[in-house]
Amino acid sequence: MQQPERDHQAKKPLGGRAMDAVKRFLGKFSFRTGVIVLALCVPCYIFSFAQMALPISTKAKGILWVVFFGLAKTFQYAGLTILGVEGWKRLKSYFSRRAER
């Protein structure tokens, strides 16, 4: 007896299926939510480098940099995933029209 052919999801490794699940989950959010999440990466980038001016130990500075830079990257990629290609085009057109004024 021959086994029924499984869908393409079954052929992917576990990490690939997990990433697809995350993309599907993030894709359910609205454009506005994507913009807000994407905007959250800006303060995290600022904090990741501004903490260098604090009078704390080098070890603490390194830990803070890793935490805030990691958060910034997470917000950036999650925001871009939520927006998708069409949302990114919409956001770019908004800023280009605003620059023309």
C-alpha cells in the first residue's frame, strides 16, 4: 500500500514550519499595528546606543546594548512582517507624498 502524499508543510524542517506559523500569526494584524510595531524599533535603537554615555560598568553596558539592540531588531522584523510588501509600499508612498509638499 502506498502512503498518501503529504502537503509541502510536512516536508519542511521544524524550524521552517515554526517560521511559517509566526508569519501567519503576524500577518493577521492590521496596517496600523504594523506601523506602531515598526516605530517601536526607533526608541530601542536610540536606547541601545545612548546607554553608552551612562556611568555604569562595561559589562552592564554590553548587556544593555544586547537587550535593546535585540529588541530593536525584533520590532523591526516583526513590523515589516506585519506590514508585508503592500503595506511597505503604502508607507513609502505616504512619506514620498509628504516630502513633495
